[in-house]
Amino acid sequence: MSLAADPPADARPSPSDASDDGTVPFQWSDTPLGPVSAWPASLRATVNLVVDAAVPMIILWGPRGIALYNDAFAPLAGDLHPDLFAKPIGAFNHPLCSLHARALDAVLKGECVSMRDQALTIRQNDRPEDIWVTLDYSPLRDEDGSIAGALCIMKNTTERKRAEQEIRENESRWKALFEQMKEGFFIGEAVRSTEGEIEDFRLLEFNTALQQQFSLPPDRPSGRSLRDVVPHMEGPVLEALRRTLSSGEPTEFELSLNGPPLRWYEARAQKVSQERLGVLLLDVTSRKQAELTITESEAKFRLLAQSMPNHVWTARANGHLDWFNERVYDFGGLARGTLDGENWIRMVHPEDLPRISEAWQAAVANGHLYNKAELRLRRRDGVYHWHIVRAVPVRNKAGDIKRWIGTNTDIDDQKSAETALAELAATLEQRVETRTAELLKTQDALRQSQKMEAIGNLTGGIAHDFNNLLQVISGNLHLIAKDMTGNPVLEARLQNAIKGVTRGAKLASQLLAFGRRQPLTPKVLNIGRLIRNMDDILHRALGEAITVETLVDDHLWNTEVDPGNMENAILNLAINARDAMDNSGHVVIEARNVIIDTYTMRGNMELTAGQYVMVAVRDSGCGMSEAVMEKVFEPFFTTKPEGKGTGLGLSMVYGFVKQSGGHVMIESEEGRGTTIRLYLPRSAAGEESELASEEEGLPVSGGCETILVAEDDEAVRETVVAILADLGYRVLRARDGATALTVLESGAPIDLLFTDMIMPGAMKIADLVHLARQQRPRIGILLTSGYAGAGEPELQDSGIELLQKPYSREALAIKVRRALDGARAGEPGLPQRSQAPSAPAASETPDDQRQARPDGKRVVLLCEDDYLIRLTTAEILEEENYAVLEAGSGAEALAALETTEVDVLVTDFGLPDMTGVDLLHRVRDLRPGLPVLLATGHVDVGELPEGPTEQLTKPFADTDLTAALGRLLKA
């Protein structure tokens, strides 16, 4: 319960006019606030404001904090809604109420309270959900100016908090990467003067390698000045860091520390955000020492070079490489002495060789340093690692180059770090923006879906009650008709009244179609054939001025829909197209096979992946605006002039397609025409032949049997009793399921149970029917309802008759007679499926005593503990000509395998006594080669034993099930 979205003109707040079941008005006088007329004017004015607000708002009135909130607040209240409405918050032990109570105490003292990003756990759809909200409270004053309560505006900040959490997780990942590096790394943040100049850098993060390089204390003193932590970070070094931050370009520089011992570092700085940069410190002390030592002694140099961890090599003055240390040969897995001359190129990546060769030749020709050349060298295992190559010329006193000394330093970890840093800096903001846009789009789609669902529930409920009223009127009119014979004037008026009832029933049927509650008789058919058969109807309906073009795939799939409703849907769309073109233009009706994948589904929450038959109606008319398209499927919405349409055509199409398991999509542009596409699920079954209605031409007859009528609506009940009595039947009455059961248990002779599918009370109609069958196996069952789909799924069975409200006297008589005759012949009743038989131990049932396959059919052992899922799956398999043996647990399935030959096992993952995988292991011990289909909603079920096995993810379509079984049995 929440405040109505449209308050009355006198500004009196009102809840939704009825309770959740749409029947009981809300009583304000039963609440602590009392009748609305006694409310203070300030409270009424504030409520008027809250009702119209699109953001979540709640009023906490009085010191007890009586809660009044709008529709936008209800989803954030979770399982508190609707119990919290018009009640004091102190009556609920809930974290949200605790926040409200704490804030209310402060507001009543004159304070304004703001709570940012409060974490809450609410329950929605019977499961907990973590959310974050921001709450702003302000005082509400009474007529005398005193504070009488608080107004709270709430904002759901869950998506932002989750986005921030994702960013933090990304930061943790790259920090973990840097922590594994052997070289020192730190992140510094600029410290600016009042004039905006960078004076210093503050150390934010650094890895263990840096801590060890500079002997930093183990407590990691983040936030300290970089000059205090790393000596000599000033002068040219500080200037290099400033340049990196201002230009955004990576900078390299050298850093030497006088020690002891003397160390050299090569630093690489790269900007990572507006005020931060990352710096990698590579210890190049070994190379520096080697370069100094080379000038003293060639022998000492080579001895030193061999002991170095880096690659070291030398070349003649002409650039001919003539020596490599052991590290190079060990790295490449090559024999000593095999790299001299041009042979070294065998280690270089082919893509890097031209660039490196050109740079080396230029350095040799000019006598310049060969510096900072990056290339990839192949390791002994074939993996290429990035290295940086440097070479310095050794000159004599005359300045002539005598030879070259070079080093290769492995920078593979550094390159990975640079790539990660660059990617993080380049894509972080874009990913946040993309994520935010996707969330907004998803929220819009969710709101539209929820709106259509709410409208559907409302229209379905209205139509149901309307059908009950029409049933009373229709039944009494047919009773009166018997006494009108010979009075032409009264007979004509009576016929007009009956026509009015028929028109009302048609209107209710249209509303039920949108609410997805109309009675459907689906058949497997080829829509292409249906469209071709509609040529004459379409040309007559659209007129000669409109050309109709049909495009149908040659190999169109079958789909399972109600043929009559499918024809009406196509005809409705075609007539709408005609009206949009002002009775002159071109209409294309297309039918083809489509496969919707996850990419196509993006941005459309109502689409599900799968195979569909797509029917499109495209016109060359005036098109629609975005505002019109948002409302075009809503009942009674129309752009036509008054009297030119009911606004129910497209809503009927929408509801029919949704009830058939399909989807509707619309594309339109003003001045460019409209295309409406219907997506109907593919059916793997063969096409059914069209049969004429079983009621056509049947005579109206009564009888002398006893009928028990169970109907909660007194007017409907009395009307039905009168009609049945007039037909000669003996009639017993019951106002609900419990009363009907009492009558059944009394022992009175009853031949037929005629009951509404929706009645008050704890007893379900399905339970009543089953109990009636147990007591009286030959009793007939006739169900009636204002809309289809109202009862339990197990009642939708061919052995039970269904009569749609409103119905005529003739329709009632025919259905009653059929149900009675069928009961006498033993046809009605809920089918009793066989359960897995109890079996003796394996030692008592040898293989040659197992039961044979029935009728030569493939036998499927179906193990599923959920009765409804097992019932539905078994029906699908039986329609595909499989014999089905059912088991409700793993133990029952194993017992069935001991006594019966089966061809394939279909099992759920979550069974009451073991998992599907546990069952599979035991089946492999018992029947190693038996094909097994594991149906589960789990993504990862663990390791499966060897043998013919497939996994089918729930929920699955019947085509998915039959296809998987086909593959297993074929294999």
C-alpha cells in the first residue's frame, strides 16, 4: 500500500483505492492518523506534494513517526511494504526504520539531517538484496509553526556504489601486479603551492621491491614527502617528474645514490591521473659498474660480465658482434660461440629486426650511443621477452672507437606494467561512462516493463469482475427469454440487451487479451500458410487502394499459437497500417525464421535468446513519435479521432503474443512508416490439422443428474442454479471450496462438480478437484473462470472441461452435458502418472528379469523432485513419442534402473537425497554406457565421470530438451 499516484482534487491523500487483491478499500480511520478530514492542513499539503513526486519520499508524522510514502518509495522499503504504510516506524525492527527513528529525533529538535550512502539489506521477491541509499530529512511544521514531523527524500545510490567498488577492485588488481615486480615502483601525488606550482610529491603507494631498495620501514609510510623517503629526489629529478605530469608523456632519467654502497637507478615516470604519476626504478648499478670497469681491463671486464645477471656483449668498431656472456647463451638455450657475426639475429623477433638493425647501423656509422632500443628476444622455451638494449663506444686517446660494449636488460615485467597503466589511464573514465549509460538504459527498460505488467494485472482483474457481472445479466436474460414468447416488442428489447452483453463480453475479452489471461487453444501451425489463407480477408479489410505484399520464407518453422487469435493479430496490425496511411499506400506482411542471440538481446530486457518465427507488418504511413510509441500498447490509448477506435487493438496483440511466450517490438519514425514485429517461439512438433469447434451445431439438452455448484459470487451462483434447474437438473450449492468439500463428504449423490477456478478461502480448487476424484472416481468436473490461466497449472488438463465467463444458457447446457457424459464413459479426471516402482536389491533382479520397453518406444527415466516441472517435462517427452518413467529422488531412480530397461536418464542437479552428479557417478557404476542428460540451473556442476553425458541449463525450451536427447541417443 502506498499513496495514490493521482490524489483527489481536494488534496486529501488517499492510498491505492483497494488492497493488494483489488477488493477491500483502505480505512484511514483505523490508522493512528484518523480520518483524512481531521488531518492538519499542513499534513494534507505535504502529502499532496509527496504524491506527485517522482523521487522516493516518506513523511514521518508526529513523535511516533507515522509513515506515509509515495509509490516511488515502495521498492526501497522491500518487505516493509505495505505493512509500514500509515503505521509508526517504532513498530518495526528493521534497519531502515532505525535510520528513520534516529533522524526523526534530531529533526524534532529543529535539525536537518543528511545520511550519505547508507548500506541496507532489504528483501525483494523473497530474497535479500544489498542496496545503498542517501537520505535527507527536513522538518515539517504544523499550523502554529511547531515541528510536527519530518520529510525524507531518498535516493538509491546502489549503482554508483557498485561502480566505485568495481573501480577499487581494478585498482587492487594492478596493485597486485606491481607488487609482484622485481623492480621498485611507487605512485606519487603532486603537492602544489598556493600559486599552483608543484613543490614536491607525496608518496601514496609503493611495492615491496622499492621498500627493500631504499630500506624503508615495514609500516610503509604512505603520505610522506618523496624527498624524505627517496634521497636526491630534487633538482633535475623533480623537474623530470613535473614535466611528466604537465605533458602527459613518459619521462626517463637516471638517479645515483652515494650510499654506501653506490647505486645507480634508471627511472621511468608515467602519468596515471590528473595529479598522480607512477615511477618505475630499475637498478642499473651492475651495468654502470661494468661500463666503468671496461676502461681499465678487457680481461676484468669479461670476467665481470660473465658474473653479471644481465646480458652483456661486445662488438668491433665496425659493428660486428664478436662476444656474448653466458647469460645470453643460457637465456636462448644456444651453444657457446654460435651468435657471433650476424647469427645473433636468430634470437630477435622478426617484427623488431628491421628497426633494430637500422638503429644499430646508424649508431655505428655516427659513433653515437646505442641507447634505449627495445626489442623482443626469444627464450629457450620459445617465448619472447622484452629487453632494452644499450651499447657504448670505447674510444682511445685519439677519440677513435676501438669497440662497443652492450647490454640487454629484461624489461618484460616493466612493459606489462606500462601496458596496464596505459590501459587503466585511457579506459577508466570511458568504462565508467559506458557502465553508467548501460545502467540508465536498463532502468528505463525495467520501468517500462513494470508499467506494462502493472497495467496488465489491473485490466485482467477488472475484466474478471466484469465477466462475473455479465454472467449474472446474461443468465437472467436467457431465463427471462422463455417468458417473452409472443411479445415482439419485449423480445426485441431482450435481444438488444443480449447483444449488449455480447459486446461487453467482447470488451472484457479484449482486456483479458492484454492482461494475458484470455483462454487460448494453441495449435502447432505454419504461420506462412495461415497468412496465405488470409489473402481474401486482408484485401476486403484494407480496400483496393492499398497494395498488400506478403514475404514468407520457403522453409518457415512451425510455432504453437492460437490460430484464431493469430489471425486477429495480423488483421489488427493490417487495419492499423491502413488507418496510418489514410486508406492509401503499401503494406508488407513478412514471416521468416530468426535466431535471437545475446548480442541482439542487449538493451531489451524482455527478449530472451532462442529460435523464433518472426511476423512483421510494415506500412508506409505517417509513423509515430517516441512519446506515442511508449504508450501505443496500453489499453484505450489511441491517436484516432473520437468514435474511430477503442484503443484496444494493439494492446490485444501485445497481450496475446506475450501470453503465447513471444515478444513484440516496434520501430517507427514520423513520416517514415511503422514496422511491428511479432516474435513467436519455434515449435519442433509437426503441424496440427484445424478442427471445427466442438460446440458448433450441438443440440441443447438437459438432464436429471445432481450437480454441485461452487461459486462465491451470490448473484452468479443463483443465476446458474436457476438455469440448471430449468434444464431439469437437481442442484446443490456451495459458496467456497471448503463448503463444497463438506457437501462431497456428506455422501449425497453428486454426478458433476461445477466450480469457479478463483474463490476465497484456504482451499485451492486443484486440491478440491483431486479430493473429489479420490472420493468419487466417476464424478464429472466442469470449471469456469472470468479469465484463463487463473487456476493452478495442474487443472489445465484435457480431461477437465472449462467454460469461459460470460456464457450463454446454451453454452452452459452443452458443457454440462459433455462433462456428465464424459464422466460416465470414464474419460474425465486428472491423469495419474506412473511413479518409479519399488525394486528389490540388485542381487535379486538379474538383467534378464528387467522389464521390456513399452510398445517399442525409447524409455526416458526422468528424475526430478519438483512435481510441476516433472509433470511438464514428462508431457513434452510423451508428445515426442518417448515412454516416460518418473522418479522423485535419486534413490527412486536407482531402484528403477534395477528393474527396468531405460534408454536415457534425464536428471535434475538438486535432488532431495543427493546431487545429480552423485547420482551420475552411481549410475556409471551400475550402467556404464547409459546416456545421461543433466538438467540444472547451475553454471559449474563440478567434474563429471566419463560416459555419454550432456548438460542442459534451466530454464530450457522443449526444443532444447528434445535436441539434447536426440544427440545423446544418436551418439
